[in-house]
Amino acid sequence: MAGSGTETQYRYLPEIAISIQKALGKTQSRQIEMSLRINDIAPDFTAETTQGPIHFYDWIDNSWVVLFSHPKDFTPVCTTELGAVANLEAQFAQRGAKVIGLSVDPVASQEKWSADIEEVGGAKVNYPIIGDPELKIAKLYDMLAAEDGDSCEGRTPANNAPVRTVFVIGPDKRIKLTLSYPMTTGRNFDEIIRVLDSMQLTAKHKVATPANWKQGEDVIITGAVTNEEAAKIFPGYKTVKPYLRTTAQPQ
């Protein structure tokens, strides 16, 4: 009888293995379907904000957009971040970029929070903040999983920790950059402006920007440009390596 039981167990092992593989396949398929990558179309949505309802694509219009998310209202690091963006909003506007926040709480809560943000940051919050109390946009942008419920009630900042992402979206509605930060590390929005400068420059000219590049510094000529073309487009360019050519930043 003992041998018979063992044979029965072994008989079902392949079936168990197949079931596990199918389950893993579904999980991996879900991740592939849900994951947002650079150059993907940014999902459209409608939402309530501190400045009224918006249809995201209509609100974007032909601008660049910086969408930055927060796991909860009245959290210390996020308070400083929203204040930092309030101080930098004019610099984003100079670059044709709109900024919009998102927090996993109702708009009424964010309207109260705005007073604290202004007091701490020293600047009024003039950009909209999206209320996402049903977690719809957090899920749409793959910051929370589908099984994470449909209400912010009872959820702590730790529950919503992945909702700490910056998305830079181009006028073509495609995602140009994503950055995700831990809850204990405040975001560097000067870096977001630096990256925005780089992306706008490289979208216009056949160049790339090197490590730690800043506005006005030399840039790299892309590999798509031949040496003959480079001599015409970027006269006086330098060849550091056959695959690395630099030139002054084009205007």
C-alpha cells in the first residue's frame, strides 16, 4: 500500500508542475501587460483635482508634463517636495512644462494640506494635485497592484509606498522618463529640470548629453550622424574616441 501511495504522489507531480507554470505565466503576463516603459503611451484618465475636474490628455494639450505621485497626504517628505515644486513652477513653465501632483487621498484633504505646504515651502501651490482615493490612477500607472483594493481608507503611507514615482510625459503623450523614490528620500527636482532640458535639446538636435551635463555644456554627437555630416552641422567638433564625438551645445 505504501508503494501504491508513493506512485500516486509521483503520478500527480507533473500536473502540479504544469499548474505552477501556468500560474507563473499568468503573473508574468500580467506584469508585462501592466508595466509602463519609456516611450509607452501615457494612460489617459479623468480625475478630480484641487483645481477642479480634468481630462488628462486635454489638460496636457501640447505641453511637456511632470506628474509626481505621493502615497498619502500630510506626510513629511512629500510636504517638502510639493513645496519645492511650488518654488520651481515658473522654471518648469519657462520650459513649456506643466506640473501636476497626485496623492492617494481625497481632494478635500489635499486642499487642507496645501496650507501646510505653503507654510513649509514658502510658496503657494498654484499647480493642481490629483485626488486618487479609489487608487484608480495609481493602478493605471502601475504603482499599485490590481489586488490592492479600491479605497484609500485604512491604508497607511507604507501600504502605498510604491506611489513615489515621477513621470515626465512629452507633448506626444509618450512617457519620456520614470523615477521611483523610497519614502525616506526626498526627490531632487533640480535634477528633473536638468533632465527636461536634456530631453528637449536632444529631441530638437542630433545630440545626446553626457553624465552630469548641465545647460550650456558640451554635448555628444549621436551615432546617427556621419563624420561628414558632423563637419557641416557641428563645425569644429572634437573626436574623443571614434564612437565619442563632442561639440558645443547647439542653440
